[in-house]
Amino acid sequence: MELQYRKGYFPDSVAQCMGTVGVAILVFS
């Protein structure tokens, strides 16, 4: 159960992180 939770949570966290970085790149470029 813990593995399923982490598997579902980790990619979402990474997606949010990459999305934030993408926005920052667009703003600063």
C-alpha cells in the first residue's frame, strides 16, 4: 500500500516541480 501511494505521489510531485521550472524558464528567458 505504501509503495502504491509513493508511486502515485512521486510522479505527481516531479511533474509539479518540472512545471514550476518550466514557468521560471519562460519568465526569465
